[in-house]
Amino acid sequence: MKVLILPDLQAAIARAADIIVKTVQTKPDAVLGLATGGTMLPLYDELAHRHRAGKVSFASTTSFNLDEYIGLSPEHPCSYHHYMQQAFFDHVDIDPARTHLPKGDASDPQAAADDYEARISDAGGIDLQLLGIGQNGHIGFNEPTASLGSRTRIKTLTRSTREANQRYFRSFDETPQYAITTGVATILESRKCLLIATGAAKAEAVARMIEGPLAAVCPASALQLHKRATVVLDAEAAEQLALRDYYETVHPDGRESAFGG
Ligand code: F6R
């Protein structure tokens, strides 16, 4: 796992944007796995900015989002469909026909989940999977104890995840309890993973992901199994890393190491 520690939020977002832009420049028809949440908002702003500046085009890319709430239509203002439209798709040249999110309002959500998994595979798999991390160590909506072999399916959200997401809804009771999420195994099959964590609230989960045991109780720790996983952190999110000095020696200022390791 490459652990890149940047001095602050802005630098971390710029570094993550560099990695995404490089992927798309190298492979213009890349299949991108996208994420939502607060962490991604400045990243999507930065990517839109680089697009407007003529530095990157998403015209030939395909995207698959990690997750969607069950019971919310794409038009619902709190749906991840709506989030993606507002935060990213409306600001870049991605072809709407090639953007995909799980169908949260499907009459048969598990069939929709199975279909989603098949569509990822039909697209040739994901080239770069973007990830955030929950304070409880979730990736996508793979909550603690999610099977490390899981595929796209329905997950029940934990109380702590619902509390964290309540800020987007009118009340806790209105915050969805179920979501369709790509599985841990689906995520691990991506050719590259890029996880971004910023802020002190993520420091404990980040330390468990990178330095804790590989365990379903911290689904993000599954990235320890991935051959090409990069974690981009700001200084606050890196606060609890025991081997921080080592990561900063290998990747000074979050740069690639001289030998790529
Ligand atoms: C969202 C997702 C989640 C978030 C995580 C962090 O698509 O997959 O795993 O990345 O909950 O959310 P924020 O960035 O809001 O702290």
C-alpha cells in the first residue's frame, strides 16, 4: 500500500486529482469507480476545474459509483445520483449514458445489485476505484463485519453511519437504513484503488486500515491485500499512524518513491 501524506487538505486533494488525471490521460476510456460523501466534494471541484482548464477530458470514460440508498429515486435530492450530477457530472464532459449508479428505487434491489455487478464486469472491470473511508472503517457501504469476499448487494447501515449521514436529511428517521453497495471483493478486483481520507475524525480508522490486522471488522483493511492501492491523507488523517516517519521517508511530501515502492 502506498501511503502518501500531504501537509493539508488542499494538497491532498491536488495529489489525488493528479493521480486520477494521469489515469485518464494514459487511458482515455478508463473505467472509473466513483465515490460520494463530503471528502469527495473538493476533489470533484478540482477535477471540474482541471477539465475547464483543458487539462483533462472525461468524454470517453465510463463510471460506476460505489453505492446508492435503497428507496431513493435518482431525482431525490439526497440520492447519490443527485449528488453525482450536482458535484461532478454536470461540470465535466462525461457521457451520461456511460455513468452508472446502483438503482436504489428498483422493485427488486437484490436483482438490481446482481445486474450492477454484471455490468461492471461487462465493462471490463474498474481501472481506478476511488474510495473514502467511514469513521467505522467502512468502504462503500461495506460496514464492519462485511464479508471480505462480498459482491454488490444490499447492506444494512450501522447507526453510526446513519448518524454521520443524517446531516443531509431532515431527521435521523428519514436517513435510509439500507443501501446497495459494491462488495469488498468487487472493490479489490479494481486494477487500482485510490482512497482519500482527510481530517482528524478519520485518523483512527486510517490507522486501523493501514496498520491494524486484516479483519472484516475494518473492511478498509482489505486494501492491505490489493497490489496497487494508494492512500492519500492530509496531516490530520495521518495523526495516529505509528509508522508515519517511514511513509514520509518513502514518499517525501507525498511524492512517488524513487523505486516506486
Ligand atoms: C460513499 C461511500 C462512503 C464514504 C464514507 C466517507 O459513496 O462509499 O464509504 O466514502 O462514508 O464519507 P465522508 O467523505 O462523507 O466522510
